[in-house]
Amino acid sequence: MDWRGVILFTVLGLYSGLGFASTEPKETAALLALKKTLGDGSNFLANWLGDDPCGGQWTGVYCIETDYPSSLVGSNVSHITEVRLLQLNLNGFLADELGDLVAIKVFNVMWNQLTGSIPNSIGNLKNLRLLLLSGNQLTGVLPPELGTLPSLHRLQIDQNRISGRIPETFLDRNLPMIHHLHMNNNSLNGSIPPSLGSLTNVAHLLLDNNELTGTLPVELANAPNLMIIQLDNNRFDSDATIPQEYGQIPTLLKLSLRNCNLRGTIPDFSGAPQLGFLDLSHNFLTGPIPNTTLSQNLSSIDLSFNQVSGRISSNIGNISSLQYLVLRDNNLSGAVPGNLGSGSMLSEGNSISLVDLQNNAFVDFANGSKLVSLQGQGKTKVWLSGNPFCTGSNSAENNPLCVPSDAGVLLDVGNLNEVFAFDQGSCTPCPAPYMLAPSSAAPNKCRCAAPITVKTRLKSYSFGVFDPYKQQFISYIADGLHLRVDQVAIRDLEYEPGPRLAMSLLLFPTGFSFNASETRRLYQAWSRWEIPLDKLFGPYEFISFAVTNEPPKSESGGLSRGAVAGIVIGVLAFVVLKTACMIVVFRRWMRWKQRKWDSRSAASKKSVTRRRSHSSIQVTSVRSFTFEEMAKATDYFSSAKLVGEGGYGKVYAGILDDGQKVAIKRAEGASYQGAHEFENEILLLSRVHHKNLVSLVGYCNDGTEQMLVYEFIAYGSLQYHLSAHAKVPLNFVTRLQIALGSARGIHYLHTEANPPIYHRDVKTSNILLDEKFQAKVADFGLSKLAPEAGFEGLGGYISTVVKGTPGYLDPEYFKTHRLTDKSDVYSFGVVLLVLLTGMQPISDGKNLVREVNVSHLAGKMASIVDFRIKDSYPAAVLESLAKLALSCCQDSPAERPSIGEVLRELELLYKETYSDATSDVSDSESVGYSGELKKLRNISESESFIEINPSVSSSAMSFGLCSSSDPDLRSTPMVDMVPR
Ligand SMILES: *[C@@H]1O[C@H](CO)[C@@H](O)[C@H](O)[C@H]1NC(C)=O
Ligand SMILES: *[C@@H]1O[C@H](CO)[C@@H](O)[C@H](O)[C@H]1NC(C)=O
Ligand SMILES: *[C@@H]1O[C@H](CO)[C@@H](O)[C@H](O)[C@H]1NC(C)=O
């Protein structure tokens, strides 16, 4: 089969034109309706186009079959099971059609600026497990339908502006699976419905920072799994008290009722043996602190700003976990118990703890010697000011315990930014984005690795002070994520009001970086709260998840039904693309193609490729490098080795272990492709061998990294040698030889490569010169597809964005987007003109093709010839060469010669002019040039020889749109946390 003229995007266009959509149409329509109502200023949803979200890999849309509800298992269409639109700068509102996503399990739009209310249609989502709406500006009331979601496990509407009452429908028979009700920081009013106490599974009830009134329902104590009651900052009615029953909830870990306008007495907590955190501060509580056994897990007790009286129970003194005891501004009296401070966290911890007893009526501290010594050691702060004790000889001047302090609730707990608990001071810092991994063992002490950075916040913890629990926390996270403890580090700890504890968790790979499936696994564990609950650390918030390099999208729809059939059909017609992202289809096509190759190769027994497993194609004719080898070759991608930069990423000069010099192209951000696409591309390139083409030495496809390794071409680009910086100008014959060599390389791509490769970006910076000034065409075969967002509006279409460089770009291709071999011919014509004139294709707004045409017509060609070759060109050649170049640059592709014809013409010209030259003219040693060569060789090798025009997007591996389909797994530039 002749593949000439086959354009991949044509295939794709045709394919999508045939409309083998495999996503349930109603769900597709629901997403499109959502897209319409969501304001998407940053265009993250630009690829929500067409009719096949599952097949088209729409941003943040997942169709995971294992998540299908049983009623849909085996259905003949795909269903949307997860929508992840975390922190995408979305505004607008949620369309009613949300309710049509009947298979959805996780709906995550946290940390956007959504307005409007939660649609009532939410009640249709019987499969919904996680409803994550935190951190928006949602208003309106909670729809009663929210209470009819039989699968709902986690409801997070915190940090919105939702008002109205908590629906009476929140009953166990309606919400049998609910574990987490996070509704804090809204404007909810009315009273807490007693029915919440019926919820069998509810563990966390966060209703703090609302406008709730009424009284605290006794019934809450009936919830058999309730662990956290957090109701701070509500204005309950003036007859509201703390039900004594709250002290008898066996599962209770945390009771936080700060500033709730509560009266009455403090319950007896003897029935809450697991209680770890008790905050009843800023109320109007009276009576004594009950003299009963208290949980030994209590690490924080805050009863400040009440009217509690009596003595401090000695039971408080010996609580072993106690870190934080704040009883200030009450009417407590008597002596401070002598056993206070005997608990191990206060006396043995290395952290600073707090005992704040200010503004009470304590008269005696005689037995408080333990506290005095702790205070003396600087470990525990003890504040007694404002008590009768602090008078006379114990006044502030005489007794440090009596110095007034207003440090408030949030404590200074030492160096919160300390990342690692061990000394890595002797290690050389790692080059960004690598960081020193927290491994203290000798051989690995200074290991550099690229961590995943997870920003999180503990939103309802039960400790007093974090510091002593740091290591325990790291173990907890490591266990939960199935990592080793030396793969986890904490950074940027910060207390926030609440109190909450914000931090960044750095998750380090055991090698240089996590591979795609590990990244997916970690993301899933984190985003679905698969880490088991911890009593001390409480629920965590998910704020962001930043991967150093963009990994491929996680499993979604996969191949839709009917896809393969769709691909086989007609291939040659050009169809304007109008559906979804093309990469999936491209992958399908490549797989199909791959099978063809495989069978062909098997037959010929000369296979360079074979399929080792279903998931990885091994390309054996080129070397596969590990990331470590690449890092070593480039001094860890040191900037000194940087020789170029383009839309796809950076190019480094490197030296392999065996001493071979190479140029390494490292894909970045949007250029990152799925492993399959990438290896297929390698496969294609590995089959291309010609002396006028830069050859591929190998590649690296290591987890989140993709690199192409090319032979290093010593003299760099033709562009450089034609520029004013060139130390030695190229003479005419060399230019002619370069033209010949380049034409041969392109001719090979068009006629010998199978399938044919259209370069799409022939230009002087993509023609490299070796030590013999032999031309080597670079950067071919990498940009043949490269669809990009070029659509507008909702009904939109996708146009393949025209790739190429202004000035070299075929105007016809630009107009019609129809790519043919003649587009390369046009660009090559421009290269010829640049060789002749030494001018830029476009300069000062002048187009070189037009300028030469004008001069040519006026018979004044000689006037625009590069002055540097004025003395070396044979006059007779000039006219022929100019004619040839201009014929390549004709507007109509049909009138341009093929590259084969151009090549023949050039060979003829060369032979006629240099009749004594050998037929293989590209072997330029025959041309006397050695003196200049020597001079050139003195140019330092570190000089930038491979010049890549950074302003041009045409270069390698830019499958932009499709590769960034998972917004949560996006690359670091969008998240300011990971140093670059
Ligand atoms: C899927 O099955 C339904 C009936 O079960 C049928 O109406 C529909 O046409 C089928 N769709 C496809 C794409 O085969
Ligand atoms: C919740 O509201 C309180 C009171 O307005 C505020 O101090 C706190 O910062 C808010 N918390 C969050 C996480 O927004
Ligand atoms: C509290 O209990 C202790 C011992 O259990 C007892 O000695 C003390 O008198 C009690 N105090 C009050 C006020 O009941």
C-alpha cells in the first residue's frame, strides 16, 4: 500500500467524521451542558468536544469500567464514572444536566470559583460516592435530594456560601453509606436535625463556622460510629447546653464546640475513652471540671474563656498524652495540682507544650514543682499570670511563671519548615526539579529524586502540638500509600485558624521519578481517601497534587467499541476534524499499524521490533536508556549542557557511557505522550536511516520522563553558519552541497520511509552540519500529528494547527491545512533562497520569496546574492538555482516540482558547474576547505551549535492538547510548589 499522501490527521478526521461514539449520549450531553455553564477562563475544558468523552479523553473525565454500577455492567456504551476538575479556575455554575451522569462515582470540582446552587438533579446520582465541592462560592440551599444518595460516602461542601437548613432528609435509610459530612464554613442556619444521630456510618460531622441555631441534639450521641463533632463558631440558642450524653460516645475522638454560645456544665467524659481533643472554649459554661477518669489519649484540652469553677481535677494532671492545657479566664481556684506535668508528652517530649492557667483564682503553686522545672528547661510554657498566686514575691518581675502572655491558641512550635529529620547538609544540592530524598543510609544519603508534591491540610486533628507526632505522621502516610517511610517528607507546615494544619507532603520515588502507574496509584489513593482514618490526625483535605513531569492520563475509557472497525475504513479523503481529541484515535491507528508491522517483521525474520508484553513495545534497533543514564550523560541536565529549547522541551548535549556524543531532547509538560504513542514514534524513527538524516541513537521512556537521543552533529545548524555570527562564511560550492544533501534527506523521507514522512518544518535551523559540512536533516517525523486547540465556541471543530515556521511555511498548507509532500518542497525552496541570499525568510516585514521573485523578474538577481559568496558563485548557476528555488515556492502545490525532481535538478546543476566533481557530491572532502575547517574546529564545543528556534512550536513531540488531559496530574509550572 502506498502511504504517500496519507496524512494521519486525515485518517483521524475521517474516523471521527464517521462518528463511532461509544459514550452514552445522554452523559455526553450532560458534560457539554456542564461545559456551557462552567466558566472556563483558562480553557482547561477546550477539548470537551465531540460525542465521545470516554474515547476522546476529555480533560478530567474518566470512564473506569470497574466502577460501573451493577446495572450498567456489560452495557454496550461507555459511562462516565469520575469527573476531576480540581482547581481549574472555573467559575459559572453547575448545570441541571449534572443529574444525567448516572454512573458517576466521584465528582470533584474543589477549589474553583463556582457560584449558583447545587442542582436538585443531584438526587439522580445513585452511584455517587464522593461529592467534592469544597472551596467554591456556591450559594442557595442544600437540596433535599442530597439526602437520597444511597452510595454517598463523603459529602464535602465546606468553604462555600450555602445557606438554609440541613435537610431533614439526612436520615440513615436515605444516606446509609455516609461517613463524612464536611459542611463547615458556610452559612447554614436552623438547628442541627436530630436525624443526623441516626446515620449509622457517619464518622465526621464538621459544621463549624456556620450560622446554626437551636440546641445541640442529644440524638447525635446515638450515631454509633461518630468520631468527630466539630461545631465551632455557631450561635446556638441561649438555652443550648452540651448534652451529658456527648460524654458517653465510645467512639468519640474529638469534641470541638468553641464559641457556640453554650451554657450549662461540662459533661462527664468518662464514657469517651478515646477522646483526644476537647475544645469547649469561649462559651458560658459553669460548674466544675468533672472529677472522673479522663481519656489518656487527650492531648489537647481547651476550656478557656468560660466560667468554670472549682479545682483542677488531679485526673488531668496525669493524662499521659497531654500537650496542651488551656484553662485561662475561668474561675478556677485552689492549688495547681502537683501531678500536673507528669504526663509523658509534657515532661518527656522535645517539643514545647503549653499550660495556660492565666486569669483564674489559683492561690497556690506549692506542689507545682514539676511544671516549674519543665518551664525552666524551656520545653513547656506555663502561664499563671492573673492569679492571686502571682502577687507579692511571685510578681512578674520575680517569677517567670507570672509574666502575662497573649500568645493565643496557635503556638509557636519551633521550626515548622524543617523538612528532614537528619543531616543532609553535606550533600550537594540537587538540580531542579530533583530534591534530596530523605534517606539517611550511607550509600543513598545524597540521593536526588523528583518528588510528587501533595498539598494538604489536616482539617480536624486531635493533637495539641504536631511536632512530636511528625515521625508518626510520616509513617502513617507512608503506610497508607504503601511507600517506605524514607519516601515521605513534610514541608511548609503552617497552622491555620480552625485550627488546621496545612503542609506539603513530598513523596519520593525509589528511583529518579515515579512511573506513570505509580503516579496514578498514588493519586487515586490520595484523591479517594483510601488512606485509612487516623484517630490523631483526623481527616485531611486534598488541595493539589503536583507531579514533576506530566505522566500519562490514568486508565479511562480505553478503546471504545467499534474503534478498530472505524479505522480500517477509507483513508485518503481530507475531512475537517470535528470531534474530540485525536490522540486516542491516533493510538488506535498506531496499534493497528503496529500489528501490521509486527506481522510483516515476523515474516521477514529481520524484525527490529517486537512486542514484549501488551503494555510495552520494545524497540530494539535503538537503545533504551534509563533516566539515570540520561541524567549522568548531561550532568543532571545541567544548564551548561543546554543547547536548545523548543515547544517540546529542552535539548541537551550529552556524553554516553561509551563516550558517544549525543543530543538529548527531553519532553516537557504538554509534549509528554502516552508510553504507547511515544514508543510507536520511536519505532517509526528507528526505521529511518540515511546519511543526510540525523539518526536516532536511542530513547528514554522512564516513568514520567520521555527523551529522544540523537547523534550529536558537531557543527550545528545551517542557520548558524549563514548568520552573522558564523566565524567562517560558507562558500558557494559548500552551500550547493548542503542543498543537495538536504534534498537527499528529504527525498528519502518522502519516498523511502514507510510510511512516508513529511517533515513539516524544513528550515535552516533543522539542517545540521557535520565535520565535513555534510547536511543532516533533523527533527523529522516528530510533528506529523500535533493537533492543538484551534477551535472556538461550543459547536466548535478542531483544526490541526498548522505547524511550521513563518517564512518557510507553505501558504497553501496554511490556508487549507492540507499537508502534502509539496509543503516540504516549498520550505526547501525557501532554504535554497536563504542559501543564495543569506537573508532571513522574513525580515522587516519583507517576505524573501516575494523579494527574490521581484528581483528575478527584473533581471536583478545578482543584486540580492549573499555578498559573502559574490566571488565564489559561477554566474551561470545563479539563474538556474533561483529558478529552481522559485518554482518550489509557487503558490499552487501542483505546480511545484516533487523533491525528486528538485534533487535531479540540483545534481545536474552541480555536475555541470563542477564537472570534475565525483558523482557523490555530498562527500565534500574533495572540496578544498581544510584551512577553514581547522579554524572551525577551534570553536569550543560548548558553544551552542544546535540551534533550535524557541519561538517555533513546530518541533518535536508536541501532542499538546491530548497529553494534558488530567488536570490533577499536571506538570509543575502550574503549581508553584516544586522548584523548577
Ligand atoms: C446498545 O444497546 C441498545 C439496546 O440495548 C441499543 O438500542 C443500542 O442501539 C445499542 N447501541 C450500540 C452503539 O450498539
Ligand atoms: C472558616 O471560617 C472562619 C471564621 O470565619 C475563618 O476564620 C476560617 O479561616 C475559615 N476556614 C476556612 C478553612 O476557610
Ligand atoms: C476527686 O477524686 C479524687 C480521687 O478520686 C478525690 O480524692 C477527690 O476528693 C475528688 N474531688 C472531688 C472534688 O470530688
